[in-house]
Amino acid sequence: MHLPKAELHLHIEGTLEPELAFALARRNGVQLPYADTEELRTAYLFEDLQSFLDLYYALMAVLRTEEDFEELADAYLARAAAQGVRHAEIFFDPQAHTARGVPIGTVVEGLGRALDRSEEKHGISTQLIMCFLRDQSAESALLTLEAAKPYLHRISAVGLDSAEVGHPPAKFREVYEAAAALGLRKVAHAGEEGPPEYIREALDVLGVERIDHGLRCMEDPELVKRLVADRVPLTLCPLSNVRLRAIDTLEDHPLRAMMAAGLLCTVNSDDPAYFGGYVGDTFHAVREALGLDQEQLRTLARNSFEAAFLDHDEERRARYLSEVEAYAFD
Ligand SMILES: [Zn+2]
């Protein structure tokens, strides 16, 4: 739980807990279709991807002002700090907000207010990764990048998320090229529900530096070889895989086999309010379910800092890595 770690796959909208959702709904005069937090918490026990996405987008209606986004991020950082997180690279989905009439500036500045204080208040260094919704058009992604231009000082990378199948990475070639030209780094969700081919495409066509999820690389031994040789980090989210039925139970998760294959695996929480735990909870759960020993857990923590976008501050990376080595399990 307290092992120092970086979180590299975390959607800030997926950290909205029922209590905060109701508080923001009251403040903003938004009517939620649930009587109270208890009833809403029951709705979080969704059955499949579609019921998850329906709830996820419905609840975003409560996020309206900079203050709302600030509170959302601050609540996440407080929870993450209590679970050993020392560095967080946080996804946000501008299109999910601009589609509701909330300008991208409100989202970025609001999140930025919490992130600016994060190191001092929570002991967590942070970065923001702007994700494009892959089930929307390539034109919409380009417009989003254009709208983000005044805020690029707050954004370190672009990503690609939401429903994967039928929306291959190549659809976003142009916007990724434009993002790279602006100095942004690149990641993408691939190989969660989509085939191994999508992972190749994300690497070859989009030029991403990390693969978010990448679970299905295990179906393609040549691809595994390449990911191992190139040390491409995978940001795995085991609790999310179970809740969204990518795998049946946590005991079936290929994490152990992926580590044994030499893949650079990291463990993350994805949408923790919805998937049953934050990143420390996730470490705890995989240890229990897969019988990982202390050195394997330490390797996962070490990997998270090696995969982090800290190239501009190697001193900080080295400090975090030495915290991992010095950590005494109790
Ligand atoms: Zn994700």
C-alpha cells in the first residue's frame, strides 16, 4: 500500500466518488437520477462496458466550474498520497466536457489549480495527459488540439481512450503528428479490447512511447519480443480488466506471465471510483490474487518510475527510485 510508486494510467473523471458527485450536483443545481449516495454507489456496480460508460458520462454533468475540477483532482491526490503515490501522470478527456458546453480552459485551469499545490500539499509531482476520445472523429481530435494551444504549458502528452474496437490508432495519425510538432509526448490505449495489431499500429503509425493496457500483446509472441527489446512500458490496470470483463477473475490476470516474459509492466487504477480501488488497493489485490512476492512488487514500483515522463528531471527519478529500493515491507 505504501510502497512508493508512480501512477501512469488514471482518468481524473474516473475518480469521481458518489459523495463528491452529490456535493457538486447540489452546488451546481444539477439533478442526478439517484436518490442518495447509497443508491448511486449501487449504480457503480455496473454489468458491462456500456453501463459503465453510461454512468461515467452521466455523472460528468456535475463538473462545471474550475473549482469543481480543482476539487476533483485534489480529492484524487489526497487518496493517491495515502497509497504511496509520489508521481502521477493524469489523463483528462476534454471532449467529454466541451460537448457539454464546458470550455477546455475551465478543465485545464481547474485541474491545474490542484496540481500546482500537489507537491507541497500531497508530496506528489504531477503531469497532465490530454486524451482524445477515439470513438469521435479525427476532425474533432484536431479541433481539440487546436483549442488546447493556449494551455500547452500545462500539458505534457496526448493519449487516446474510450471504446477501442472499430477505432484503430491509424485514424488519429494526423493529430498525433501535430501534437508531436507542438512538443507533446505520445501514449495511447491499445490492446485492451482491441487486437494486438492495434498495439503495433500505435507504435508504428502514432509513434507512442507507452502503451496503455496492452494486455492482448500476449496473443502475439513476435510483438512481445519487440516490446521487451524496446522496453516499451505497458500501463496495466488489473482491477479495470476484471470489472470490464476483459478477464474473468483477477486470478486469471496475465500480469505474472507478462513480467516473466520481460515486459516492462506497471500497475495502475484506471478509473478507481468505478473499478473498486486506487493504485495501492490494486497492488494489494494483485499480490493476494497472483501471489506476487515483495521483490516482484518492488519491480512494479521501480518500473513505474522508469516509465514516467521524468526525462527533464532525472534527479527526481533517481530520488524516487532510491525510495523504492529503501522501502521496508511490513
Ligand atoms: Zn484507461
